[in-house]
Amino acid sequence: MTGDITMSVREINQVELFEKLTRREIKQSNVASILGISVRQIKRKLRNYKLDGAKSLVHKSRGRVSNNKISQKTLDKAINIVKEKYWDFGPTLAHEKLVENHNFKISLSSVRKEMVETSLWKPTKKRKAHIHQLRERRACFGELVQLDGSPHDWFEGRASQCNLNVAIDDASSKSFCKFSKTETTQDYFKMAEEYFLKYGLPLVFYTDKYGVFRINKNTNDLKKPTQNENKDLTQFGRAMKELGIELIFAETAQAKGRVEKVNRTLQNRLVKEMRLEGISSIEEANIFIPKFIEKFNQKFSVKPRSGVDMHRKLDKNIDLSKILCVKETRVLSKNLTFQLENTIFQIQTKRSAFTLRKTIVTICERYDDSIKVFDNRGKLLEYTTIKQLPNRKTANSKVLNSRVDDILIKEAKQNFRKRNPWESDVNEFTEDNLFYKPSGAV
């Protein structure tokens, strides 16, 4: 026998066994048991070994091209498509697109190998893992939902950087997402309302300590008791308390790792999907994302340990517009007016004004900028907007109180001239009470 023979370790070990068989030092049944094959196969291999020696133990397909091997022409075609359309995709996502959009029958390992050889993708070394105690998934769908915001350049420069609010169920990893300009209370109210209408009310929201969810105080302040329990709650916390949803605050990012991980996955996949669809605005993205998330959940969600859905159905008596809103209170003036930020509002009523003077009203401002006003008995009050106040500066470049209204100043001057036509030096009014102040008065 001439030439070199390439053999595996398993085949080399077989040589000694078949040498013993030829010398009848071991039984065929024992060799079959050691190699895990039948006695019939041992007889066939022994017959070939006596004819060709160790060469017969080498697999006949070794060195031959597989019948199922993909042609290099097909691989080159696939890689050219990756270079053209999916140049920054990872091998897994690029393989999915080649199969879905271009009908390539090609394995993931082949795509990865070609992308590495053509320098389209460089394998990265895994970082040394920091050990954190694992927390078992909740058993039921809706038992715990993790919330987080993901500010990112979602449109890759085609539009301004924006935020993606993400909710993910802990038991099933089902995701629910909504785009917004920034991560604000009203944005979370909008997403929460859509989530509640689709699934119902979860038992727990698991969040970080962001100011939307939690009032961050010094430890000394937290020890002080307060008469009003809602005083230590944010608007979001107050709304969840009214709906009976518990808020749990994570101490570390790893504690809510499920939502952190899906954020990274979305920053990779969703960005590329929107690029392929030509999406470059928040409005277009919010239209596209339900379809994307449905497909995303089919791929990445898991089956909960329990088939029970813990979401509570919305009660017909629950008015989300009164709960998922920013609530503030004001006291009505004698003229039945109140101010919210830089705007003065006038209450419209057919009743006597005396019945509503000094009444404490609740203003509910929704995410769509609609405002509703309720009295202390929960009755809806009609109103009109009098004036939106500008920012004015004094002679000393100090900003005047935003509650000072130009219309009231003008009316006060006109009324003073009617009552006192002989006075001509109506020049100055105090900033605090808008009363007339003659020039030279102390």
C-alpha cells in the first residue's frame, strides 16, 4: 500500500481491534459492543480489512465533494445581494432575508462562513460574563410586564433621533412597542392605553427608577411621613395605583434584563427593517411596527409555564381618559377663572357664579393635548380659553410672573380712566396685584 492515509482518532482505534479479530484474540460480539454497531457490520468490516488493511476503515466519502454542496456560483450570488442590500446585517438576519425575500436555499453556517471570508462580518469575542443571580420567569402571561424606553437613532439620520417605548411580558417574552419623540409621562400613558385595550390590565409593571415612574428623593426625605399618599407618586404611579397595577422598581439594569435584551435586538433588526421599507418618520414607524412586532413575537416569544392569562379585563365603569392623564388641581377665582401653565381658562356655567367661587377643580390633560375640567363632585365643567400668556421681562431683565395677563392690565387701565377721567398719568401698575400706582407714589 502506497501513499498517506488520513484517519480519524476513532478509525485509528479500530485498527487495533480488527488486528485482534484477525488473530482471534477477541470475539466479534465484544467488538460490536465496543463500537456500538451490529455483529453483521463487524463481519463486513472484518472481511474488507483482511483485503485492504487499515485503508478499508476510512470512510469512502472522505475527500469527495458532497452531493448536497451549494455551488460557489450560488454562494457568490447570495453574497453580492448581501453586499448590496444587507451590508451591515449580521449572518443570522442576513440569512433570514436571503431565504424570505430571495428564495435562497442556503444554510446559516454557509452564509456566516462566506461573510467572514469576504470580510462582511467579523466575529467578536464574547465578553467575560458578570455573574448575576438568575430570576425564574413568571408562570403566567400578564403576571409581570417589564417597561423601558430606548432612545436611539432609529431612522439612521433620515429623521431626528427618537424614542421607542417597549413593554415585554416576563412569562412569554411577547413585546409591545410604540414610537415617540421623547420618553415622557404622556407617551407612556398613550402606550399603556393601547396595551390595556389589547390585552387588559397586568398585575405588575417592572420598571427602572426613571423620573416618569418614581419620585427620586433623598433617603432622609423618604423616611418622613406624608398626609397625602399620592404626593409621593408620579403621575404615572398615581394612574397605576388607581388601576390597581403594582409598580416594582429594578435596582440594576440586569434585573430587568429581558427588556434590555429586546431593546438591543430591536436596535439591530427594527432599524434595518425600517430602512428596507423606506420609513423615515415616527408616524410611519407606528403604522409599521404592529405588523413587525407580530412577526417578531412569533419568532422570539416562548410558551409560558401556565396557560392562565392574568390580565384583568377592563371594567365598563373605568374611564381611562380620567386616569391615564396628567392631573392637577386649581382653585377658581371670583370670576371663575384658573390658570394652567401660561393659559387662563374661564369656566362657563348657567348657574350663579357664587356657587363655584373658590371651588377646587381637577384638570385632566391627555396625551392628545385635550383638557377636561371636573369639579369636586366629578362633574364635567365647560370652559373657554381667555388668553395664552407670553413671557415678558421687566426693566431689570427679570421675567415677570407668568400669571400676569396683558388683557387684565389693559382692562384695568381702561376702567381706571372711566372712573377717574381727570387723571392722565396712568403709567405704572404693580406686578403683584395689578393696582394703579400714580407716578411719584411711595
